[in-house]
Amino acid sequence: MPERNYKSIKYSIVRKLIVVIFLLSFSSAIYSQSKLIDLTAMEHVWKIIGKLEKEVKPSEDEWKALFETPGYKALGDWNNDNIRKNFELVYLPSRKAELDTVLRTAHYWLKRDLSHLIQVQQQQEEIKKYQVQLNVDKIIDEALQRAEVYLPKGITNKQPPPPIRFVVFSPDARANNGNIIYDIQLSRKQGENQFINVIAHEVHHHYSFLIEETLFNFPAGASSYEPILSAISLLRGEGIADLIDKTYPPVIVNNDTAGYNLKISAQRLQTPKMKQLDSILCKMSDDTTGMYEMGKKAMGLFPSNGHYNGQYMAVLIKKHLGTAPLIEASSNPFLFFCLYRQACQKEKTEYILSDKAMAFINRMENIFAKKSGKKNK
């Protein structure tokens, strides 16, 4: 396959992004930052926890009211069952023995979430005071500036940032459905600088999605292409955004050695993981039969939605090609892989994706690029 050199594709991508920013400017307006904070879920959270602590099970209407608040609704309905189960396990006194057993035997992610909910219970008075004093307005501008390091210049001025909706669910934050969903205890524990960094990370996702939607028509979940597209998009999206808020190489944070070991292990296996991904892409290139299952295998190669391996890829690209190409790849997962291949060629110690695998990535880009945009050759 002819090599897609970064310089040769730069100008067509730049033209697209200029058009995108121009179009977005029509819908822009002076936005009020006072509307960026949404705490409506918290009243329901404290009501639910208060009842459970007294061994009183909330009614179905009360659970429904919680999950219909903007924050939990933006988080996604598929989360509701797990959140409810975790709340009941942690906050019902009658299940204390069961909780202790689960904490001894649970996998890393479940143990992390349950331990977090225990902290919420123990520190709920401090959290209640914090939510009264919480003021995102004074730090959102800094978060937008940090996000824009890896976004087309000026885009955060053309389109208002997403609202930040505070909930209790996990020591995590997510960008979804035009919102940032942020666990309030996480924000309280982080301190202002890391709080800004994580908002910037999620804001980066938000603006990347906005641009990506103007460039590509990606399929719904029923498509055989969906899993492989998700795999490469997550590596790109989390990889670039992690440059904003996560150290590289990874460090131990809050004595979380288990989380640190997960990151280190994933990054040490970068070469074998890329070899496996290469093999999967080559098989898809020959025969798309069974593509959905092969795509799911590709997703399974990269833990934590691609955070650790994606960041490694972004670090390598920045090291050898600079920041500018990462800005252009922020809304194009196919370009991200092209750049990664070029970075690996310069690094020389990392596995270089084959011509055949890259040809299939290029083919997918041409399939899903919107017809109004010029395809990259």
C-alpha cells in the first residue's frame, strides 16, 4: 500500500477542519457558565442513601426519579442496574457481611467502585458542604485552554462547552450525549489542578465527537464494522485525551498499585497486542465473514477502553511527529493509526503495522467518510 505520509494529507484535513469550525460558528452564542453545573441528581442520591442506611428500600418511583435526572440519564440507561445493585450492597446494613466477602474476592474494577461508594457514605457530610461551595465557572476557562492544545485552534470559542453533571457512581468522569458526567466525590478528592485536567480530558472528547460527526458516518451497533471501529476509535480518543490528564510513564496514584500494574502491564505488551490487531485486520481484509466477533476480540486486546495502549501510541506520535498531527487526528481514528505507523518506523523498536492492515484501515476510512468531504488518498 502506498504510504500515507503526514505532510501529503495535512492540507486536505486542514481544509475540512476550517469548514467544520466555520459551520460551528453559526450555532455559537455567548454562553453562561453558570449553566454549566448541574447538581440536580444529588438531592435524589442523598435521599436514596439515607433510606438504605435505615434498612428501608426506596420505592421504584424513587429509583426512577434518580435515574431520570439529567446526570444519570446522560450516563446511560445500561448503567442503572449496576449502580442500583452497588448502592444496595454498600448502603444496606443487612448486607454488610456480603459486602465484606465481595470486597475480598471482586475483580479490580468492582472493588474500586464499591470502595468508592463506601467513601461516599463515610464522607457524605463533607461532600454536602463541597457541593454547596462548588464553582466550576472559575476553572472551566483553564480546562478549555488545556483541551485545545490537542484541538483545532478556536473551536472552544465557537461552540459552548458541555454541561458538567455531578452524580455518584464510580471514581470516574465521562463525556456522553453532549454532557460531562462527573462523580462528585472524585472531584472533591482530586484537588483543583487535577479536576481541571479531567474536565479538559472530557471536554476534548466532546469537541472531537462534534468534529468527527461532520467527517464520518459511523454505523450503529448492529453493523459488523462497529466493534473494530470502536476499538480503533477508543485508542485514538482516549490516547490523545490522556496526554492532558495522565502522566507517562504511569505513576502510582493514591496508593493504587493494582491500577498502576494494569497500566504498566498493558503498555509493556504493546508489541504483541499490535501484532494481534494486525492479524485481525488482515483477516478482515481477506474475508469480512465473522467480522463482528473478530472486532470484539480486537476490543478485548486493550483494557480500560484503550486508555493505556492509546496513550502509548499518542506519546510515540508526539515524540516523533509533534503535536500538530495529533490535533488533526483528534477527530480521525484512521489518521491516528497512519501516524502511529510512521512514529513506529522512526522509533524502530516497536512493531510496525503491515501494509495489508493499513490498507484495510484506509478502506474503512473511505467507506465511512462523508461524501461531501474529500477522501484522503
